Amino acid sequence: MKIAIQNQRKERDRLLSLPYIPRQTIYDFDELLKSPNIKLLTGPRRVGKSTQALLMLRGKNFAYLNFDDNELLNKWDEQQAEQLLSEICRHTNTTNFRRVFVPSIYTYLLYLAFILCT
């Protein structure tokens, strides 16, 4: 599972390096991120929920988990995942993390989560 999470960190970094067209919105994302509440981005398939979450978190310290990854799902262990995420956050001078974004929900299954290290 550690390798799967490390691979997803590389995927997160790759996604963040891509050029994106800025989205126009009425929301102040920095203000939204101050709240400890879970943020849920909803919408039809392929409208940019994951991209919007990436743009909102760009420049912030966060982990990325894609539950559409069979390697991660087949080895999923919640306690080990929390330990690994704590290690990721520890390498960035913080030891806390909180679940922030769930950009995709389909048939009650969680596919993607962004965890903000605080």
C-alpha cells in the first residue's frame, strides 16, 4: 500500500505541473479552506470536479488518494493509510491532516480524496 500511495503522490505532482485554464467562480477558495468542514464538489461526469479541487489546493500542502486505483483498493488498510498520510505530512513540517475534498462520488463509492495537511 505504501508504494501505491507514493505512486499517487507522483501522480498528484504530475497533475499539478499541467497548465490549467483558470475557472471563474463566485467563491473565495481560501476562505472555504479555512473551515474544518468537509468540502464536496458535485456535478455531472467529466465537468472538472477533480481539476477544480487541484486548482483550489495548488500551493497548499495536500495528499492525493485516487480510489479508482486497484493497487490501492486491493491493499487498503485504514490504519496503515492514516500512518502513511501522517508520514507524508511530517515530511512537510506538519503532523496533522484533515480530509478536505471529495470531488467524485458514484454509486456511493468514494473515488478520489484530497487530504490537506495542516
